[in-house]
Amino acid sequence: MFITKKRTYEQHHNENPSFYQYSAPINKHHKQIKENINTDICVVGGGLTGLSAALNLSNSGYTVTIIEANQIGSGASGRNGGQLGIGMRKDQFYLEKKFGNEKAKMFWFIGLEAVQEVIDIINNYKIDCAIKPGVLHVGNTKNDYKYFLKEIDHMQKYYDYNDFEYLDEKMIKEEIHSERYFSGLLLKDCYHLNPLKLTYGLMNACLEKGVKIYQNSPASKIIDNSNKISIKVNSYEIKTKKVIVCCNGYLDNLLGSVRSYFMPINNYIIATEPLGDEYAKKLIKRNVAVSDSRFMIDYFRFSEDYRLLFGGPETITANFVKDAKKFVLKRMLKVFPELNDVKIDFAWGGTLAISINRMPQFGTLMKNNLYYAHGYSGHGLAMSVMGGKLIAEKILEKNNKFDLFSSINHFKIPGGDLLRRPIYSTAIIYYRILDYISRL
Ligand SMILES: Cc1cc2nc3c(=O)[nH]c(=O)nc-3n(C[C@H](O)[C@H](O)[C@H](O)COP(=O)(O)OP(=O)(O)OC[C@H]3O[C@@H](n4cnc5c(N)ncnc54)[C@H](O)[C@@H]3O)c2cc1C
């Protein structure tokens, strides 16, 4: 008997629409591969990394083709929490210790540049994606304030960075209408937005620049022939000089053992019915996005039509949980018990790629003719756009910022295909226990 494992991107087939799919304009671009194709550069994966790489290469004289297994934005890019954060997933203390002060500074500035890059794209292409300023980190424990104050001090002293606002216990309770939090750190130059609208905006910009986009066109194999790379898509073949693989948590075995360097983890979001702007202000005074200080974070914000979008923690199985709504609702009601009678209109999940050190994974294969970028570890809204740009700049030989990331040593998760999932699951349970203990 053969057991055929579903590809990760297939888990989104036949699912109910997310709030983002409901709120974004319909994607009218339905082209699918129906013939063999020749192109200079083929991008595999139509999320923000792939679109950004294509957009940045579109004016370079190369012909650029994107192939997407489902629809553009049907991966994490069109289903995430919408928090556009600066920096990397890990703080500067960690980066300095691990990579030294000089490299830590480079990562910090690339993180700032990443947010600016998204803002520039939104402005240049006039993308209406409901962008709002402010991301607030909230302290779940009484001691978190010490970390916030230490971070403010460090960032002022060594990075000349001042765009923080500290909130003590009284202030955080005025800001967020919940008993859960004891302190807060507002990052004033972070933002929140509707990520699917942003992704469609990038898709339209690519189409305008002549990038060819094919949906429902999954790459099943990438073969290095001596003078060209051949990509199999259904019964067709794409011949290309260079290929950029941007499949992130949905990569599976397309690049062989590359997938053993990150954990594909599922995370879920629910959207309430619209609560109105007055009530929204009562719950989150300044309409900022919020994320908490635990390992398995809660993150939430209001949508453009004032629904509370609440994201919950990762699950331990490879498949999506059957009842994401129940799973996340429990967490939402711990933060806002007063929402007990509110209707939940949407629940959905997505897969992200988490690396052990939480740094993005960039690399090349096939004699530098294949590039990949993934593993943003839940901090990829800005960094995926940047990842695509850095790949393009590497191909165009503009700078070597790509190499800063590709030179990072990543830990390979042991155990082969059979044991890797139990290892991820154990890691998730371990972090859940740490979160539980920290509140005792
Ligand atoms: C629930 C959730 C919440 C998140 N919240 C935040 C947040 O608030 N802030 C933040 O910074 N980050 C967040 N992230 C992370 C962020 O969304 C990702 O880091 C980012 O979107 C990655 O973009 P990407 O283009 O690399 O990957 P994706 O958007 O996942 O795109 C990969 C694409 O590749 C396609 N694909 C896969 N296999 C193939 C194939 N064989 N052939 C062709 N196409 C293929 C997939 O269908 C998919 O469309 C969140 C992620 C999730 C899942």
C-alpha cells in the first residue's frame, strides 16, 4: 500500500475564506500554465518574497515568470497577523551575542530598511491596505517591565534609536482593556495592515511591469541541466536560466534536505463580527497592533472594519486543527472575557517556517543559479519583502546584503522525515510549559 502525503500547500484547498479573502478585492488573474515556457528567471511561490523578488527584477531586462501552486497570497503572506515589525525576530541582545556588534547593527538596519521598503511600495504603487501606525509589546508577567526598560536604554545608547514609548501598569491598563498585562513597550515606527491587500498590490505592480504570473501551477521538480534549469509543472516544463524558490513553510521536499533546517508550524487567527470604532477604542485605545511577551504569543489588532483579529499559538500536528475557532477563542476570552457573546465570523490558519535561531534562511544551490529565502520565524511581513529585494540585488550584483544572511550557520533538525515532527511537537509543548510557569 502506498501512502501519499499531501503537499503542505494543498491544506488550503476547499477551506472557508479568511477575513482577508472576504475583505480584499477578488483576484481576477486566473492564468494557469498550459504550455512549455522559456524565461530568464522563474520565481516559485507567489507570496511576498516571490513577488518582491520579481518586482525588483522586472526592470532589469530579464524576463520574469512567477509560478504559484494555489493563488497569489494563499500562503502565509495573505493570511498573517498583519504586524509590520522592525528588526529581526530576535532582539539586539541576542544578535550581538551570537553575531557580534558589527553584524548585529547590520541586521538592525536591514530590519528598519525592510519596513521602509514596504511603506515605499505602498506609496509608490498606491496600495490601499489599511495601514495604521503602532505595534505594542505587552508584558504578561510582573517582571517584563525590566526587560522593556533595559531595551529602551540599550537601543538609545548603542543604536541612537528613540521611537519607543514605555507604558507602566496603570498606563497599559488604560491602553488595553484587559487585566492580563502589567507593562508595555510601544514601537512607534512599526505598523499594521491588511496583508492580502498588500500582496495583491504587489501582484498588480508585477503584472504592470510585465511579469508573467501563473496560478494553480505547482512546481513538482527542479532539475539542473548543464546550460538551463528545468522546472516541471503538471505535464509542462519551464526552462529558465535562474530560479528563485520562495515557498517558505510550504516548501516540503522541493529542495531536498533544505527543509530540515526549519520547522513548518501552523498558526491560527479568528475575526469577530464588526465591533464598531467606539468599542474598538475601548479595547485598544490607539488602535495599535498588540503582541505579548510569551514564547507562544497572542497577537491581536482591529481590522479596517473594526473586527478584532486575534491570533493564537502554534499547534503540534502537521495537519491543521479541525476547529481553529474553538482553539483560538479560548485564548481571546482570557484577554477579553467581555467578548464572550460576540460572534466569530472567520477562522483560518497558515503555515510559517521557524528556524532554530529565528533568523531567516537564505541560500543558493545549483552553482548559484538557484536562490532561496525563507524561515522568517513569524516576523516575515517586512522581511519577506526585503528577502525578495535582497535576492534581486544579489542577482543584479548591486550589493552583498544577501550574503550577510546566507552566511548564517543554521542548525539542522535531526531525525529525518519520520522523527522531525515529534521533535517539533516536543519543542512546542516545552515552550507552552515555560509560558505557563512564567505566570505562576
Ligand atoms: C498565521 C500567521 C500569522 C503571522 N503573523 C505575522 C505577523 O503579524 N507579522 C509578521 O511579520 N509575520 C507574520 N507571519 C509570518 C509571515 O506571514 C511570513 O513570514 C511571510 O508571509 C512569508 O512570505 P513568503 O512569501 O516567504 O511565504 P508564503 O507567503 O507562505 O508564500 C509561499 C508560497 O509558495 C507557494 N508554494 C509552495 N510550494 C509551491 C510549489 N511547489 N510550486 C509553486 N508554489 C508553491 C505557496 O502556495 C505559497 O503561496 C505570520 C504567519 C502566519 C502563518
